[in-house]
Amino acid sequence: MLRPLVDERTGVTAATPGGGAPNFATPRSAVEGRARTPEDDIRVTVGPQGELRNLEIEPRAYRKLGPAALAEEILELSEKARKDAAEKIAEAMRVTLGRDFDVDAHLRGEPQPARESRLPAPGQPLGEWLDRLRGERR
């Protein structure tokens, strides 16, 4: 049975079997980035890869801006909306993949940084190892 999860910070919904970690592949297409002018006369919505999904232009924007200025404003808003979508995806990845995965390195195309092993060192007493693990959770 799948249980829906909604991350309140990102608005990303994921279905999880038995309530475990979300399957991030499912909700990615639902992510949208949004941007608008301070006057709220031009609004842009893009998908997770920056593709334009919606463009709303109020008549007052046509009166205020000439064609070149309007086109530039739309391009700037599209870029802001793309960044908004990218940040929502990155945040959903952080929530889904947890603290042991460097999302920013992944998004830059870099390998994951080396991490200290969480396994007990050879000959390490069990109590000492458990104390170390408990300290990492705090």
C-alpha cells in the first residue's frame, strides 16, 4: 500500500510503500517554479527543467513596457522561476536522501565527498561505537 507524503517546505508529494522514504522519481514532474513582477502584472510558471508551463500578462504590462522590455522581463522572470524550481528539487532531494548525501555536489556533477565509515573500527568496543553513532544523530 502506498501512502502519500507531502513535504510542507517544498510542496512535493511522493508516494511511499509502507511509509518509508519517498520515491523521488514520481513527484519530480509535479515541481513548478514561479516568478512574478513586483506589480504582479507578469507571472511565469516553469517545469522542473525550466520549460515554460504558463505565462500570464496583464494588459497594464503591455501599456507600461515596450516589446523589447516586455520580452526581457519575461526572460528574467523565466530564469528566476527556473531557479525556484531547481531549489525546490534540491530541497526535496535533501529531505529524501538525508544528511549523508551531498545534494549540492551531486547537482554540480561532482562525486560524493569521502565520508568517515560508520562501521565499527576493528577491535572497537560495541558501546563506544554505539556512543559515536548516537552523537552523530544529535
